[in-house]
Amino acid sequence: MGYESQIAFTLDTISLRLVRLTSPPVTFKVHYLPYELYPNATKAGEDKYTWYKTSKYGDSEEKMQMYTTLMSAYGKSAGIEYKFGGLVANTLDAHRVIQRFQEERGEECADRIVNSLYSQYFEREQHPSSEATLLKATTAAGIPVAEAKVFIEDENEGLQEVKMLIREQAGNGIDAVPYVVIEGKRRDFTLQGAKEVGEYVKALEQVVKESG
């Protein structure tokens, strides 16, 4: 008998894809939960490069250049072309969209939305939660424009539910991301902070091993 395991939050899908290719007796499903790194960010946003340099690296151009060089190298190894322009802005509306369509249309739809949002923000320097960004993400997920637009434009729709989920994450002691919980038949596995793909694969394979 197969076992169904839920993975909470944003798992590096590369590692999940590697394990799924082995056709394990476990069905892994990704479930996204909201978390705001910068809850006080405005909707309009501010320049991403300047914000990082000032708030993270003491306004040091040298340290910022070291950061962008390192991140670019990490990204390239994973097929991601990081860019550092654009805006840092409030992401509540993006979370509203992810949660609503994850609930209504399931895991695959949510994956496509998240992948589009990440690509737009990290590789194309787009606003993380503008109407244009969200519509592009929902279109990539196969959601009719008219349906998505009605939801996106109603800023209160689903807002309280998302805020409640964010409070729940804080109540669970989560104060940084990524934070990944993989449900196992015998025990759960929690991975905090950015990990190498191999570490996620190891945890997934352990869930498979213990599912019998």
C-alpha cells in the first residue's frame, strides 16, 4: 500500500523531482504556507539593490558586490539567472493568490503560480505582487484571466485567512524561510534554512524507507 506524505512550505522542487523519478511507494504532495520576510514593506516598494545594500550590508558596495557574485554563482548552478534590480515590496497579495488557488485547484496549480512568481521576481526584476505580476502567474497556471482578475482586484478577499496562517507560522516558532516539513509515516522531518539538494533528497528517501 502506498503512503501519502505532505511537504509543507517551499521545497526545492529539483530534489522532489529526483526522488519522484525513482517511483517510490510514497506520493509526495507539496503544500505552500505563507510567511512574510518583510511584513513592513510597502505595496509600492523600494529599490531592491539599494534596500539590500543598506539594510543587510551596512551600505557597503563591496559587501553587496560579494553577495551578488555569490548568489549569481549559486543560481547559475541551479539554472537560475539571478538579477538584483527591481523592487522589494509587500507580498501579501501574492500569498492571497497562492492560497486561494492552491485550495481550489490543487498542488500543480500552486506550483506553477509559485514558479512564475519566483522567476518574475528573481530573474526578470518584476514587482513581487503587483496585479500584472499576479495575472501573469495565474495565466501560467492555466487560470482564466477573468476569474483571476476578479480575485486579485478584491484586496480583502482571502486576506484574513492568509494573515491567520502567517500568525500560525509565527506561533509555531518559524522566524525564517525556507522552512520545510516533510510528513513521514513514523516521524516528520524538518529542514530549516537553505540546504543543498542532496539534503532534501536524503530526507525524502528516509520517508520512503520508513513508509513500509
